[in-house]
Amino acid sequence: MAEGNPMLALERGEAVLTPPAILIQGRPDPVHDYRDIDSALDTNEPERFAQRYREAGGSLEVRYIDQSDQVSGCLAPLAQFLTQQLVG
């Protein structure tokens, strides 16, 4: 699991592709929205990933949505991101 973990690959400094990306995170989400006490960064998991992704040269936007509305709640931010990337 550690070998294929995108977060750990970034933290190991592996060469990875970093196209513009969006991370849509539901809240509350105890599985993903937490702080790893073993991390050098004092941020929650989505923000930690975003920081490491940016440090690797990528552009990543983190958007939070209500966990109870995760299916329809992610459509607008995703459509906005795709429009921005594809149309400019």
C-alpha cells in the first residue's frame, strides 16, 4: 500500500506527472479529512496532498462539499474546473 500511495510517492520525491487537478472532498469525512500525526505538515489530508502536489510542480484546487450531498454537490465544481481547463 505504501509503495502505490500517491501521497507517499509525492513525499518521497518520485517523478510523477502533475497535470492541473481538482480534489473534491466531502465533509465530514473521518476517513480522509484527518491530520496524520506522523506527517511533518500540520494540515488535514486533502490539504497535505495539495501542498505536496504543488511542491512537485502541479496545480491542484481543493474544494469541500457537504458529505451528504457528495454526488450532486461535486458536479458544479467539477464542471467549473473542466470548463476552466478545456476552454481557458
